[in-house]
Amino acid sequence: MTAISASSSHHRVSCIICAYNEAPRIGKVLAAASVHPLLDEVIVVDDGSTDGTAEVVKGFPSVRLITCATNGGKSAAMAIGVAAAQNKLLMLLDADLKGLATEHITALAAPVLGGTADISLSLRQNSLLLFRAIGLDFVSGERVVRKELLGEALKEIHGLPRFGIEVFMNHLIITRRLSVAVVHWPHVTQARKTEKLGYWKGIRAEWRMIADLLKVTYPLALFSQTVRLFFLRVDHADRAPFSVRIKNPRDNML
């Protein structure tokens, strides 16, 4: 488990988990998050689920459940969770993670709590091969950010496509030139939509999600985001390894 200094342990972190029909999976995520000493509060935004997601969440008395009457998509659900959070630091977790343990939460929080980075992102075991090769998943749903980053843009977030929140967040990070720590999660995976919905429904859902990303920014801009985030990376104890090294133009000026 990553060590966090005593001087950083006083920071209070709110954890936000957006969920839609995640009854088979969210319990294991909450089992790790709900008991973690660094998480002052855990908020689940149930985005209009039609399965037993809410009932599973209610089995964790310390977790705050916010129920949406209809399914509005992850972006809108995230805006609701951010508005409800009480603390200055936010940990964003997906509800469909497999293999998540307390040490992964600690590792994700450590760079921000310790002052090494402004933002932290996860790199899961089953992130796309390209993302694992460069050591950066630009659409990672597991992040630690300051509430002000998103709180100041809630109106814009409510207006995003259903799955546009991560790309929009990247834009804010790049614009403000915030330092980024990528945390390697070698034993954590995310359930694929084909696993949840069946092959063909899952493929259609994946393409709808990609279409949402392209509504937020153009394909070339998505590549540009990845490169620019790469250059904002900082070194830290649990950094993600990478096999592709991109030369930073600023190195020529040193």
C-alpha cells in the first residue's frame, strides 16, 4: 500500500460513483470504497437504474444514495454528484470495476494528497493496448480532482453528451496545465459493455459512447488531448510504466 504522509492525511475526500444498472458489480466497488479511511463520504448517483442497483447500495449504510428518476447519462449524473459533494477533493470511481481493493484507492489518492500532482488517473489492467503502451488512458473514469475544477462548470457538464465528461475534464486539465499522475492498477479491470449487455447490444453501446466523445471534440483533438496530457505527467511512486516514449519539444530548450 502506498504510504501517505501524516501532513496530507487531514485532507477530506468525497468519492462519487455514477451507476446505471450495475447491481451485479457495484457491491464489490462499495465494499472497498465505503470502508476506506481516506474517503470521508461516498456518494452513489443511481442514474435511473431499472435493476436492483439502489437496493445493493442501501446495503451499505455509510454510503449516500442519490436516485435520479430517469436515465440522463454519466455526464449529468456526475454533475449531480459533484454538486452534492461536501469536500474540496473528489475521487471519481466507475461502478463496474472488478478487483478493486483498498490499496488501489490509496494509490490513486496518494499523488494528490501528497502534493505530487494536481490530478491522478488510473491505468487499469484491461485498458486498451495503446493506452497501456503509452502509460495513459485519457478516458479513464477513475480520477482524483479538486471539486472547484468541475464545480465551476456544472452548467456546461449538464449540457454535455451522455458520456462526454472525461473528455471535457481533460480539456479543463489541459487549459489549466494541471500536473497529472497516472497510477498503475495492474489487477483492476472494468466490465465491458459486451459482458453486461451481450455482444451485439454491447457493441452498439460502445459505438454510442464513442459518438458521444466525438460530439465533445474532434478525432484529431482526441489525439491531441492524449499527447498534451502525456506531457503533463509527473513522476510518482505508483506511476504507470510505458513502453512508448514521446520526446517533449521543451527538452530541446534545456
